[in-house]
Amino acid sequence: MHTIRPLDKEAIRTAIRETGRIITAEDHFVVNGLGSAVADLMADEGLTPKFKRLGIPNDAFPPLGDSYELYAHLGYDPEGIKKAIREILG
């Protein structure tokens, strides 16, 4: 998604129809970002795919460090995204 607003609802609906799964990844807190917008759409429309949000947990503040180290620490670096994909496919 290149924007959260306006949200590309049809792209989300299509992905759910075709895969039954959604993973969002963002360099942001997972609450009030893309993950929340997708979750709101799913709730409003009664859609129930497997769903996982990757980003900064809402109850945590990341430590200081290089962005790539922080992504790894928070689980949304390439390895973390691959792990989430494996989990949601399982």
C-alpha cells in the first residue's frame, strides 16, 4: 500500500479472496496505522482471513539503534517477515 488514506479497499478484498490471509508490515506502531486500517475494514465487512500485523508493538518503545537493527529486534526485517509468512501459511 502506498497510502493508508485513501485505503485501497478493493486490493485488500481481492487479497483476502485469493489467499485467505493478510500480513501488514510497517515502520510504525501497529495501532493506528495500516494494520489498524486493514483490521477495521475486515471488522466492518465481516471478513475473517488469517491476519498478522508487523511493526512496533503498541505497548513498547524501541531502543535506540540503527534502523536495520531495530527492524530485526522488532521482527519486521526480511527474516521477520519471512517468519510471519511461514506462520500464517501453517
